Amino acid sequence: MDEELLEAIKLSIRIKHNFLDDEILELIEQCRYDFQTKGLKFNPRNPKHRSACKYFCQRSLLDESFEKLSRVYNSIIKELMLDSDKGSGDVDEL
């Protein structure tokens, strides 16, 4: 599944080579961890989660857009957290 997400992220930042694959895969893992620290369960098949992960990676790889991309990422995370409070099932069971 990470390969699909990796390719989607590369496409979103217009990368056709494989030189940054390891770095992008590491960013995907950091995004998963960020979800976890916020009580969210990352599902790469969920369009909102994929979108959030794309913005997370973009903000790390595209320095000139960091603030804007951070705002978008945080907005999606807040929306997911609100959804989880309503019982949508996106929260990890502890």
C-alpha cells in the first residue's frame, strides 16, 4: 500500500525519478506517527488520509510552501479529529 501512496505523492509534487523514494517513505511513516499521536488511525485507502499525507510530505519537500501546506494539513487533521469525536471510527481503540 505504501508503494501506491508513494507514487501518488511523487505525482503530486511532479517527481518522476526514484532518488527521493526513501525520504518520501520516511515522511509517510512520520505522517502515520503524527496521526497516531493525535489518536487517529491512518488508513491509506481513505481519501482524506491520503490527502493529508500528501500535504504532510509536500510541506517537508517544498520549502517555499511550508506555511501554506502546514495550514492545509492541520485543517484536514482537525476535521478528521472532529469526525472521530462523532464516532466515524477513525480513532485508535486503546
